[in-house]
Amino acid sequence: MVVPELRAWRAARPHVVRVARSVGPQLVRAAEAVKPPLVRAVEAVKPPLARATGVVKPLVRRPSTVQFTTGAAALGLVVAATVVTAAGPWDSTGQRTAERDRAASLERAGGADHGSVPGVSGKEPAPAPSAVSVLAGVGGSAGSVPSPTEKALGGVLGPLLDNPSLGSSRAGVVVDMATGKRLYGKGADTALTPASTTKIATAVAALTAAGPDHRIATRAVLEPGTEEVVLVGGGDPTLTARKDANGNASLRDLADDTARALKSRKAKTAKTDKGGKAGEVTLSYDTSLYAGSAVHPIGADNTNLAPVTALMADEGRLDDSSSGPADRSDDPAADAAKKFADLLHERGIKATVPGTSKASARAKTLATVKSPPLSALVERMLTSSDNDIAEALARQTALAADEPASFKGGGAATHEQLKKLGLPLKGAKFADGSGLDRADKLTADLLTALLAEAADPDRPELRPVLTGLPVAGFTGTLSKRYAGQPGTGLVRAKTGTLTGVHTLAGTVVDTDGRLLAFAFLTESDPPTDAATTQQGLDALASTLAECGCN
């Protein structure tokens, strides 16, 4: 017989876990005593069980089938919670924190516009609250747990948001994700510089326009009647020339397949063209997919972003890094083509020094490699605040919307996609996809609406927007924040930082089990102290995590 989880248990679960932590030793011993008949075990733990759940009514000597089943299920859940707590901290996937830390060390992240993204601590992580499911509350009954009230939230958030250390301009909004109702708002419609929280809008637009399963292709083609091989960039910022591709599209794999195709062709024809020798090709590269300037408005000499081109390898980094600021190539496309020529040579195909070209419609595809799906790129972009991926996704949005794949075209396409979703766009401006441009303007109202849209059960294609958000104290750009604060492991949010600009937008499940979306934006001239302002934003989100406020 399958016993479904009781609705009352879902509401009481947070309180049960807290009680279980306090009576852990006793319940562990009680669990050992469950071997005798179940009825005696239920009778033995009746007092603490009743206090913990408020669900199990006093049992009679001969319990009915329903009482027996209810008592057994509730007892099992309490004991399980106790054993989990005693075993150590876990994250939302059921993986031990130490194991998660090791797993993270095996992953690569992208660049961020506000400092390097640390990998792992190098030491055993400190105990932290278990991170609740990122989608807790989504799709459930809106009335299953109480919602915070506007008055209560205003009482705790208002003084924090009014703190002068946050700067001269600030705005904040909290929304109930189950109902979409705004529970708190200050300057909700005021358009401010969003910095990297712009990436939330970029993610929603790209997933809507191109779809979560879309993969970006990089091709090698052969022009008919010639020995010209053209490396055609499709806009994949995760294309890598490193030996370990780590799940990304590999330039080495493309060279393998291209060399194999060329050798097969030579074997079949046993001819050369225009006096050339077998195994020799003219190599060109095609970046015509993108339009406009490749240089971001903030300038060419920027360690946070490579020139935005349809062809690049390893984000144009000039070192072995895969995250954080780094010196970048002045011409990532030419460097990628040169590396491809070297790889072909290693595989027995001699190529000329690459030059620019444009593949014709008649060119025959020799080999293709594809990026991870857009859903994975969105998650990586949000977790690590990867600017190169963000600008590539804005251009993929433009291409899907038949707009020029440029900064301007990407902004126009993003605006149009969000307009189709019926989101509040008053005052919004998209000058780029990454948020590095101070000309970007968003409201707290729009940011929370984007998050609520991503939680809509009818829009599963947008779910990577939520799952990609950094976890406070654990992942991405929040891995070194929230030390000692109650939001650790509970707050999931996108950060945004420019000089004088600090933003935070994401989700949190409060102590009553209600899923909330929030957005806090601040800017100031002269700039405030960055560390103090970030701590103030973190305190706002932590307050939501520990405040039932109903």
C-alpha cells in the first residue's frame, strides 16, 4: 500500500525538523526500539511525536487502520529526519555537503564581473543548514502554508532597506511565488542599474526564444571545387581547445572528425586540386553570424569579457583559468582558427595560415560539434555570473527573433520576448546581455516577475533560471557570502556588482515553507563601501529566510 504524504505534514515539516534536531539522541535510541510491534513503538513516542507534528491524534489501544497508518508514516518521517540530521549537513539533492564540495572542485565555471569565483574551500566545510528544494512550494496548494503579510514584512525589511549604508537610491520587492502577489514593495517601479541581475532577464529571453534544448553548433565545411576548409563559428562561448572538454564542445573533436573526413575524401578521389598536394588545405574562418562591434561599450581592455565574436575557444582566455577575470585575446576568432590549424596538422592535415572568409551556401559540412543545451548554459551563466555566456545568449535570442546578432539587436530581442510574456517593462532598458553596461535599467518589480515566471508550472522550459541561482554560502558568486548568517544554504540569488551598484535577486523558502521571490537594488554616487552594502543586502535576504511574518 502506498501512503501519500499528508498535507498537514507538509505544513509542519519545518517545525518537525527543528524539533528533531533538538531531540536527536533520544529519537535515535527510539529508532532502535522500533523492532517490537509498531503499536508499542507509537505509544512510546506519542508525547514528543504529538508536539512535533500536531498531526497525530491520541491513539487508542486498538488503533484503526487509518490511525495505524498515520502513526507509522509520521513516526518514520520523524526518525528519518533525526537520522539525516545526525549524519551531517546535506544539500537539496540529498548529497552530503563534503561530497558536494568535492564534486564542485571537478566542475569548471565561467568568468564573473565582480571578482573570481572560488571553487572549493580546501578544508572541511563548516556545518550549515540543509538547503531546501529550489522549487519548494511551486505547484503546491497556495493555501497549504501561511503567506507573510505586507505589514509584517514592512516592519522587518523597511528599516534594513532604509539603512544609509546601502546608498542614495534603493528599491526592494518581495513576491509570493504561489500566488504572484506582491507582499512588499519600496521603489518597486523605479528603474535602477541592475548590474549582473540583468542576466536573469537574458536567461528568460533566451530560453523563451530558442528553447532549453537548443545547442549551438560549430562547423568545419569544405567549399566545393576547392581545397578551402572554413571553420564556421555559431556563437558557442563554451567551445574549448583543452584536452579535457568537461562536457563542452571540443575543438579537438572537431579537428579529429574534420581530418578523418578529408582523408576519406582524398582516398576516394586520389586527386589534388590546382597542383596542390594531398593532405593540404586552405583554412579560413567565418564569424559573419554576428553583427556590429565585437567590443563591449565598457572598452576593449577588459579582463571580465572577451570581444564578443561568433567564434572563440575557452572564452579567449590567455591563461589556463576557467573562471574569474583574466587577460583576454584581442582577436579570439583568429586565435581559435590558429589552434584549429595546429590540431589539423597534428592529425596529418597541413593548413595555411587562417584568414577570414564567409562560407557559401553550397559548402559541404565535414564535421560539427555542439554546445551543451541552452538550459545548461543558462545555469552556468547564472551560477558563475559568466559574462561571455550572457552576451552569447543575448545574440542567440536575437537570431531566434530575426534581429541582428549585436548588442543592440540582442537588447531589442530581449525586450520583445519579455513583452510577449506580459512582464512589467516600464522603464526597462537592455543595452547588453551581461549587465556590464551601466545603461541597463531594470526595476525590482520586473526582476521578481521574471523569477515568478520561471516558477510557473506551465513554463517548465524556464526552470533553469531558478536552478542556476547561486546558493548562499555554497556555490558560485555567493560561495563566500553569508558566513554565519541564517540565509546560508537557504537563499538562492543572482548577485550584481559594479562600482557604486549592488543588487541581489532570487528566491527563499521562509520558516513556514512559503516560496518567496525578492529583488533588492541599490546604487550610489559617490559609491558606498562594497563589503558593507553587500552585507546589508545579504541581511535582507536572510531576514526573509528566518521570518514567517504572517
